[in-house]
Amino acid sequence: LSLTPLISRNYKGDVAMSEIENFMPLLMQREEEGALAPLLSHGRVHFLWIKHSNLYLVATTLKNANASLVYSFLYKTVEVFSEYFKELEEESIRDNFVIVYELLDELMDFGFPQTTDSKILQEYITQQGNKLETGKSRVPPTVTNAVSWRSEGIKYKKNEVFIDVIESVNLLVNANGSVLLSEIVGTIKLKVFLSGMPELRLGLNDRVLFELTGLSGSKNKSVELEDVKFHQCVRLSRFDNDRTISFIPPDGDFELMSYRLSTQVKPLIWIESVIEKFSHSRVEIMVKAKGQFKKQSVANGVEISVPVPSDADSPRFKTSVGSAKYVPEKNVVIWSIKSFPGGKEYLMRAHFGLPSVEKEEVEGRPPIGVKFEIPYFTVSGIQVRYMKIIEKSGYQALPWVRYITQSDYQLRTS
């Protein structure tokens, strides 16, 4: 682990650059003591840090700084660097020192966060040698606009908005099949190809909205959203007043909002497994998978990871659908099913040899992993009721909506 900083920037000059030398020894000491915290102090200097991949991002301050602001900035820095370099790690920093310094200069000014939107930064900090024409203003007008996330003068021949409602189910199921914890985490992502400065209004089947508009008694199914987080473009005061999601969108891809629902959800694909060992010479595994979702829906790209003993060999498989393969480096069998309709039930049998030397089983049973995607389906029942697009030139625009449920959960086995 490198103890020397890869790259650093002193914005205010009130903390000596040498202070960072105290960070790693302090972090390692606290880790050994089991008292590691996101904020570490050495004398009068406070270190606020996060870890990403093989990197530590550390902010130093002498003052009682706004910790939420500092951590938001550190995570935003990770996001910007990741969008520039695809992967943020030691090598990508070493390969892009010049751009990293330019970005650090634009992200913050004298200790105050400035432009942190990577789309806007990419307009004037490029990865092609940063050749800037002399006589032209370095900073685009967007930076000084009220709408700092969108540039003026954007034009498209075909005006369209693509809306993706993506939900994932997080589950914890114990060995006897009881759901200990379940929640739905959802995001609404937009891909915007619109000219000018459009005003967008998105309507969802939100319970509070239905109550405000007197629709709660109608046939419309409503969803009670929790922990809603919005992109900076959304007018929060408007949402608080009448639940209207109103915004001028950035150009291209962005995440409009995320939400969480702590609701009781049964596993969409339920797994039962039986393992039989025969005198320490062979082991047979039977796995049954059942689709516990609507019959008209189909789960795609299903991957069921079944743990096997680490000393197993000579695999043989029989499946009623799909294919199975042994991945010895992970001690698992992966059962892949391209298409799994709701209500269907499938079987997979695996046969392994075990070494003849008797070995007492001391390994714990890892959980079975289940991974898949269901298009045109959301667990929560959230729906986009409307998308209004208003632009002063009055063009017609098409909104397209897609619903996807993605799951990657684990089931404990007895």
C-alpha cells in the first residue's frame, strides 16, 4: 500500500501539505484498534476520507467544516473522474496527471465547490491534450447560467426522451425460507435528445399526489415512495407543494431520481436445493427453481450460482432447461437460463466426485446466488402516468417509457 500521496491540491493554503503524511499511519493504527471512523484527527487537522477501488480520497481542514458538503464533494469527484477515465484507480490517475489537475482546479475554487457536472466540464476540459484556442473564453457560458447543467443552443432533428424505470430487489432469506429483509431500490433514468431549453413535467402514480388530487378512491393503483432523491435539476419546492416533478433536463443520459420501498417482497425466483453425500466419494446436488411472478412476464439472463464443496471434481450435469457449468476457482455451479417465464418450474441435477481420502466437512455452506432481469415489469407497480414537454418553439416530442426489474440476491441454504 503506497504511503505517499498520488496527487494533491491545496486550495486555501491554511493546512500544510506535509500534514497528509500523518493520514496513513493514523488510519492503519485505528484499523488495528478496531476504531476506524470516516473522520480522523491529528492535532488540529481533521482528515475526512473515503475509499474507492485502491485509492483513498482525503480532504483536510482545520475548521469545523460542513462534513456533508465535504463527503458529497469527494463522492462527486469520484463520479467525475470515473466518467472521464472509465475506471478510477491508481493507474488512471498516473496516466492522466494533467487532466486531473485541470479538473481539480475547476471542481473547487478556494475551498468552495464550483462546477461538478462532468457533461459541462467535458465541454472545455477534453482528453485530447486540452488545446484551447487563444482569444476564446475558456469557460463556457453554461457555468455562469442559472441552469448550469445544460448548454444553450442544443439542436436535434428528432426530439425524443427515453425513460427507464429500473428496480432491483434486495433480499435476505434464511435457510427455512423466511424473508428476513426485503426492499425495492428504484431509479428513473432519462436519455434526453431535445432541442433548446425544454421544461419537462413527469407524473407518477404517487400515493401523496393521488390524495392531493382526490384520485385515491379511483381504480388507479398508487405507490408510496420512500427516501426519494432527485437530480439537482428538479424544482424541489414544486415537488413539495403539489408533487409535480418539474425540471429543465441535462442533455443526454442522467439519473432523474431514486427511491426506496421497504416492503415485503417474496423472491421472484424461488430456489430449493437438496445435497446428498455418498460415503465421501461423490455428492449429488438437486436444485429446483420456480418463477414466482406473473405468467405473462419473462425473466431473461437468469444465472443461479450453487456452491459446491471445494474438493469436488468430475462434474456431470442434467438440466430440464438451460445449461450448467462448473467454475472451480469460485467453487460454484452456474446454471444459466436464457428465458424463464413466470409460474414455470425447472430442475438441475449435478453429480460430483469427491477425493477418496475422507475429509470432514468444515466449510460453511455459502448462499445460493440468483441473478436475472425482467423487462416490462416493476415489483412496486410504479408507473409513469404522463410526461409533458414544453419548449418555447412549440415542437412536438416523443417520450418513450421502459420498465425493468433487475435482481441479484442470495438465498441461505440448510
